[in-house]
Amino acid sequence: MRLLFAGTPAVALPTLAALLDSSHDVVGVLTRPPAPVGRKRVITRSAVHALADERGVPVITSSRPHEAETIAALSALTEFGIDCAPVVAYGALLRDPALSLPRHGWLNLHFSLLPAWRGAAPVQHAIMAGDDMTGASTFRIEAGLDTGPVYGTLTEPIRRRDTAADLLGRLADAGPALMLATLDAIEAGTARPVPQASDGISLAPRLTSADAHVDWSLPALAIDRRIRGCTPAPGAWTTRDGDRYKLGPVLPVVEDAGLAPGQLADVDGAVLVGTGSEAVRLDAIAPPGRGWMAASDWLRGARLPADASFDRVEVASDV
């Protein structure tokens, strides 16, 4: 089939590479425009854009695929028509007239078992919710948010210490086989998409920096899950005396350290932080204006008072 691939970040690369090496013909790539990256804000092509250039595939950059300029570019690129448009993490909403371009529609590889975790951050929310299992789904994109009929799924257990990066990496590597199987079935006329169930729906909106602010009054297990779900992006953080500290994953400890929420302690060389339940062990931290370091080295060098604490999160009251 003649394919238009839509994707932007590195997580889309395994699927694009698999399609380029398949019997299908990738006639073009749609990706978001170059954007500033890093502290120096260097304008950089997306990971998908770079691979497409490397493989000699025409690229269209747009964050508004429904607008006339993009539609004209897509139409010019695909004078013989598009059979299907596989999508992996493109990062922009698709609606008509773009939705009507491919003969078999737009086929999204979404990293959840739909209808669970519809939205931009399914892997992160699955970890933060404490799910034991997740997976990926291929579905036909329609006007609603991840509501289209599902062609196929794969499952993947969530491991005890998975960060969002760990889990997303495994799903990105497993996803191409599901995408190719779905495309082959569509081409053969054997694909039978199934409407999503009306129950079991959950939403996974994009995470913000505010979502990654650690509230030490929460139970240790909830803090552990939130930090892992926010690693590496948007990145968990806390403050002390108003200064912001980046945090790596933590591990709840069994022993009772007798620490108040946010209170810091060095216990046999391990940095413990109090929570709303048992303490957690902090292994890595990035102090303001500095790079990542072992939490034990930071605490030793900071020479904090015995009752030192991270700041508590102020919760607005309706009273």
C-alpha cells in the first residue's frame, strides 16, 4: 500500500523504520515543524524528520494538518492517492479534510489498551495509577479523542521499577509488529475493526510541570508512582527554601524512620525523605543550577540541619 507516515518524536522511529523496510511504500512523512531544543534553544528537526531525510523520504512539516496549505502539500505529494496513513505520536489533532485523504483512513498506534488512557500521556498515567498491565492498540482515527474502532492490541506488563521512559521504550519496540500486521490485514481485506467499549474509559491528558511537583504528604507508594510516571518528562521536582530541586525515582522503605512529610535524614548512608506513610529513599537529585548527582553526596555536601525538610506543597482551600 501507498502510505503517508505521521509522527514526530523518537518513540515513532521504530515504526517508521519498520515501514520503510516493509513491502509497503512510504511516499511521504508528515511531522511537526522544527522547534527549539535545549538550554540554547537550537532550532532542531524532529527525530522523524531526521530519519526521513536520511532515507530520502519527502517531508511535510505542519502542526495544523487540516489547514489548506498542508492539505495542498499532501495532495501534491500523493498524486496517485494515499491508501493509509499510519500515525505514531504525531502531536497534532487530525480532522477533516485531512481525515478524508487516505482511502483506508489514518491508523494510529496508541500506547494503551483502549478505551483505557485516551490522550497524550497514556504510559505516564498508567504508571501513576498503579496499573499492572498496559499495551498498545491500533485504531482508526476519527473526530473524537482516541475513540475510533480498534484493529488489534498487544499487552505489556508494567514492571515494579518502570519509569515512563522504560515502559515507553518497550512499547515503541513492540509496536511496529502490531502496526505491520494491521496494515497487512487492511490490504488483504481481512481487517475487522471493533468499536471501543463504552465502559472502562479513562483519560490521559498531557502532563505539565505542576503535575510533577511532589507532594510529600501523599503516601510513599503514590509518590513513587508519580515520580516514575514523570521520568524523564516533565521531570519530578520539589523545593527547599524556595529553591527548585529535580528528583530521580525513589524507593519506599519498610522500616519506620519516624520522619515528617518532606523531612530529610541520612540513615546508614541512604537519603530518606518522609511522606504521608513510610519514608522513601532518594538516590539521585539535581540541585538548582547543577547536574545530577547521588543524593548522598548532595546531602553530605549541603550540611543541612538535622531537621531539614523539603517544602510542603501548598494546597488551595475552598473554605
